[in-house]
Amino acid sequence: MRIAALEARVSELGQRVRRSEQDAAAARVLAGGADRDVTEMSAEIWGFREQSTRVLNAMREDLTDLRSQVDNGLAEMRNGFTEMRGKLEAAADGQQQIVGLLNTLINRGEDS
């Protein structure tokens, strides 16, 4: 009886070892799949990061160009205002001379 019980126990242990080997093989397959998934996700994340960096750099360049254009436009506007002010001051000076001449004529007319 003891030998039969021992043989049964050895048989049971053999089955458990085979199941453990099968479980280990399945775990290796799953681990390999998980490793591939992680590698693929890492590549996707890296690609997303590179694309984001390219987009941000392009936006930075666009904003720099826009700022330059705005600065140039404001400078041109300032120059235009300065030029216009000069013309208005010259016109005011001319009108003041006309007023002076008219006053001279008026005063001559009163003296006659």
C-alpha cells in the first residue's frame, strides 16, 4: 500500500510539475506580449513627443514672426504720425503767416 500511495503521490507531483511548466510557458508568452506592447507604446509616446515639439517650435517661430511684423507695423505707424504731425505743424505755420499777412492788409486798409 505504501508503494501504491507513493506512486500516486509521484504521479500527482508529475502532473503538478507539467502544469507548472505549462503555466510558466504561458507566463513567458504573456510577458513577451507585454514587452512588445510596452515597446510599441514607448515608440508611440516618443513619436507624440517629437510631433509635439515640432508643433511647439513652429508655433514659436510663427509668434516670433508675428511679433516682428507687429513691431515693424507700429514703427511705420509712429513714423507716419511723426510725418503727419510735421506736415500739420508746417500747415499751421503757413496759416499763421497768412493770418499775419491778412492782419497787415487789414491794418493798411484802416490807415488809409
